[in-house]
Amino acid sequence: MYFGNPAGYYALLGVLALIIIYLIRPRPKDMTLPSLMFFLKDTGLAKKKSFLEKLLRNLIFLLQLIAIAGLAFSIMQPSIKSSYDTTAENTVIVLDVSASMQADGRFSEAVNIAEDSLKGDVSIILAEETPLVVLDRGSRSKAKSLLDSVKAKDIGTNIGDAMLMAKDILNGQEGRVLVLSDFMQTQGPDPNVVRKILEAEKAVVDFVDVSGKPDKGNFGIIDLSIEKHNTLIYIKNYNKESRAITVSVINGNKEIKKMSKTFLADSVETINFETQPGITEIRIEDSDDLDADNKAYISAPDKIDISVLLITNNVNSFLKYALESSKDITLKIAEPPILPKTQDFDVVIMSNVDKSKLLTGTINEIKKNVESGKHFIVAAQDTMQQIDFLDTLPVYLMEKKEKENVKIYSYSDSDEDKYDFAGESSIDYGTTLKYFTATAKNGSVIYAMAGDSPIIASMKIGAGNVVYYGIFDDSSSFKASPSYPVFWNELINSLMNTDDISKFNYKTGKILSTNTQMDVKTPQGTIKANIIIMDKEGIYEVGSLKIAANLLNEKESDIYQATNIQTMKHDSYKAGKVQREKETNLEMYLLALVVLSLLAEMAYVKYIGDL
């Protein structure tokens, strides 16, 4: 026992004073009354009564002694030290459910250790890319039930953030944070740093490595470059020796490609194939220690053929080649005055037109087609202001500027808001020596500027669109840029509102949301929800939309990588007691004893009638 205030020893003088008072107090004298003796018969009752009275008088003394002694000791601030198990009250399980945990029995081993380590209130956190708390201070039976139902997923891991969630659950209380993982950390804060934070708050942190030894090694699909017409597969051999790997590509029920290739040790190779509409599955036929990265899926919309009519009396070869290079476009070139029916084309482009050869009703016919859902692109030319476009242009043309080298910049580079129509924010438009100064009409959308003037803009007319392309190709550097054919392909596809293939393909971990709850077919079955976490590889059907989800995580597939995290091996780990000493202050307990003693004394005095 320890005393925080040794000066409190002087308070024990009160105990001595009480004893002295009891010793020097006057005692009652016994007197014999003969007249009473005549009536009383000695039966021994008087002696018993005398003994009881002495006992009761001593009881009052004892209560007073306890009260004074308790008060004196409380002034001395006594405390005692005792040992206890710091892990007995709380257990927080941080369970890695990432794809690499599917290798060599890691996940089942982690679950077994977790079930054998439950003490007190149990919390369970799944360490996935976005950590998830599935149990907060629940019972051991509830924890075991949840652990039996959890499965590893096809996603990366985030151990650091999961541990920070454990910190929030403990909220300064003591307990054990048991991290069960192979420690293939793919994102989030460093677990070593978070461990120190938890230990500073007196938590016991155990890192248990459940990884095993390599058997067949691993190779896997680590990335996909999916474009509308071509797909590139990236496959990595993680082994320390060369491996022959066979890959199959299946679209529907038809095998469209199969090839075997030798991969050097720790190398990445690529395989390409033509992107097919619908669902395509890619398979590595050879077996290894991790199946999750041996397959991938691609979802692609149906391909459409866009018919484009280029009306010109002087063919812009750069424009012609850009349009012909697109696999989405079927190009027809017509020279005024002889033109085919413009309503037979999805998009009409007018470039370098001789006004004298342009028939009067041509523009009017094109305008009607636009109002019914077709699209019209007007390229800048010197005589442009002499042509009556029937108020279809999205800009008001003013002065023509020449011999001024002006930078053309995406409107997203300015301070204005813009609607990203054709993804031109990634396109370098270069410079131009000639352009029209212009102002945008109300309702128009600007995509690029030259100085203070819109140089590429569009406007909706009826169900279609009219685009003003104000770059003079013969006076600008844009025509020679690799971005030039990309721009025209994206612009025309955007006008046709063709589906972006990237919106059909995501990495696992992506969260989909809908406005209302609906039936969603997932790789694990059909669920009714409005928020879907794509945590398993495969196809997710949301209404008529089919979305592919793939692991594609180079770090997660490296299942035997070395880690700098100090861990304990699973085969030797046991969640034993962790003894710590704590100091208990007895001051309040003593004061409570004082109060009880005084209350007991008052009750007794009341009982015998002295109060």
C-alpha cells in the first residue's frame, strides 16, 4: 500500500484522542437497594442485560473509531497496486479480406485464429480498400457467427485505415487489436505508424502473418487497356523462373483467341485482341497459387457505324485522313453542286465550300435534318461570312484576324465552367495564324478559345447539334498533332452519343449507385439495392447495363512479396493474457466507509432512544 500524503499520519491522532476519551470518562456505580431486592428474584437476567449494554456501548465506540480512522486514512490518500489482464475487456479483430488472402489457405487460417482469440466485447473490421465495421462491441457468439459467414473478396487491402477504425472503436480504452493478414498492403497509411498510435493509447497490437510458403507460384492479369476497337492484356509472371502460360479469350460461347507464351522471370508481357461487343472473358488456363487474378472480364456496347458526309470543293487532306482513320466512321465526300440526300447521313461536315456552287436549298435542308436529330459541323473558311447559315451557327462571327500567332486553349483552362463534350481538355490545339473573332450565342457551349474568342463551340437545334470548328487548318499547327484525329473521332462519337466503353468496365472496389432500389444481378447472386459495392470479379447487371469488374492490382497479385512489417507467424501465435499493474486509490472507498459508519451510529442511537 502507498500513501500519497504522508502528512496525513497526524490525522491518526484523532483515533488516539477518541480512545483517551473513552478511558477517562466517568463510569456508573452499582448500588444495592434492599427494598427492591424484596420484590426481585435473581434469575441471572440482570447479568445478561448488563453484558448486552456493555456490548452496545462498545459498538458505538467501534463505529466512531471506524469513522475517525477512515477519515484519517483518507487524508493520507492511500492506494494499492494490482495486476490485471489488459486484453480482457475489448478485442478488435482487423481481418484482411483482400484477394491475396485467397492463396494457400490464408483466409481460413485467419478466421480460425480470430475465433480462438475472442475476449470481452468483440469488434470486427474488414480490411478492404474501404474498411468496413461489421461488428461493434458485440458478443463472442455473434462474432463467431459473423466470422463463419465472411469470405475473402477480389479487392485490394487497406490495413492502416482499418486500424484507425479500431482506434476509434476503443476510444482510449484498453484492449487487444488483432490484425490478421498476409500484409500485402496495397493502399492506406503505414500499419507500423498506426500501430505506434494505438500502443500510445495503451492498446495491445498483435500483427499475425497468415501467409504460407509458395507452392505453384503466381502469375496473373494485372491490367487491361480497353478501347473501343482494341484491348491490351498485361500479364505478369511473379515467379523466379520462366513460365509458359496459355491464355484464352472467349466472347459469348466462342473462343476468339488462344495462345501460349513463355514469360521470363518477374516480367510483364502483353497480348492484344480486337474488342468484341457484349461480354468477353479472358482466362489464364494454367493453375497457380492465386485464382483471383487468372481471369478478367470485358463489357463492350454494340458497335455502331456512323455515316459522315463531307461537303467540300477543296478536300482538306488532314481532315479526310482523320475521318478515314476512325473505325467508327463511314466517310463519303461530295462536291457541290452535286450532293446526295443529306438526310441519309448522321453527320454532315462543310469545309472549303465554293459559295457559288452551293445550291440555295442545301443549308435549309441540312437545318431541317438537324432539327430532326442529325448533326452539322461547319469548318471555318475565308468566305464563311458570305454564306447564309440560316442562324444555325453557335457564334456571331466578327472580324477575321490574320498573321497573329495565337494560342488555342481548351475552355477548361479558363476560369469559366464548361461542359466536357468531346474530352478536349486532354487535347493540345497548338497555335493558329488566322481565326475569326466571335461571340458565343445564348445556349451555346464553348470547347476551345483563341484569345477572347470562341473557336470551337456547339449549339443544340431541335433534336440535333450544330458545331462551329473555327480553326483554319491550313494556318494552324493542330492538323499535324497526334490529337487531331483523336479530336475528330471523339467529337463525332460525342455528337452521336455513343457509349463510352470505360463506363462499362471498372476495377473491383468501385461503388455503383442508383436513384431507387432495384434488382441487381451480381457474380454472387441477385440482390435488391441502390448502392452496390463491386467487390467480386465478374459481371454486374444493373437494369439493361452490364458492367465488368476486375481485380487488376499488381501489388495484390504479388502474394509472396517481402514485407517490412514485424509480425508473428500464425502457427506459433496464441492470444494470451497481457498483465499490467494498475494503482487503485482507496480514498473514496474510505470516505464511503466513514459515511456508512456515521449513518449506522445515528440509526443505533435512534433505536435505543437516546435521539
